[in-house]
Amino acid sequence: MTLGEIAGLIAAIAFVFLVGMAAIPLFKLGKVLDELATAVRDVGTGTTPILEELKETVTVTNTEIAKISDVTAEVEKVTADVARVSNHASTVVENTAALSKIMTAAVGRPLVAVASSSHALRAAIASKIEGPSEKRSA
């Protein structure tokens, strides 16, 4: 064997040794990739029911939001009706106050005048009947 052949043989053995040393991490990397693939598959399998439940929850929530929107619209209508009724009640109160003033002016003052006149007339008649010295207190 020549010196070149021995050097080639040593280089070949060193190359096989390096390939063997590189193969160990590659096999470990293969196992890690297999575990990663299994984990991704499990996540996909576990996520699907969660996403379906989330979709159902969102659908129910949207339905409830639509109902709340309808209720809000009805509340706005009722609020407008209450404002209208309040305006009418205010008008009725104002009209009642005006009618009360008119009744006081038309009936109350003349009635007070008639009452005071009748009281004065009764007092005058009583003083004439009883005499000037026996005044009756009213």
C-alpha cells in the first residue's frame, strides 16, 4: 500500500465517521419533527370543536343583539309616546289653571261680593231689630 492509498483510506474512514456523527442529530431531528406533526394534528383535532362552539356562540350572540336592537327601537317609540302624553298633560294642566282663573273671575268674585253684601244686610237688619245698644258680634 502506498502512502496515497493510506491517506485515502484514512480520509474515507474519517468521512464515514463524520457522516455517522451527523446522522445521529438528523435521526433525533426526525423524531422531533414526528412529535411536532403529532402535536399539530392534536391541536387541529382539539381546535375544531372549539371553533364550532365559538361559531354557534357568535350566531346566538348576533341573534340576541338583533333582539336588543328591536327592544331599543320599541323603547324609543315608547319614549316618544311618553313625551307626547306629557305634553298633552301639561296642556291640560295649563287649561285647567286658565279655567280656574276664569271661574274665579266669573263666579268667585261676584259670589264673595254677594256674600259680603248679604252679611252686611243681615248685620244691618239685626242691629235695627235689636237696637243700637245691643250690637251682635259676627
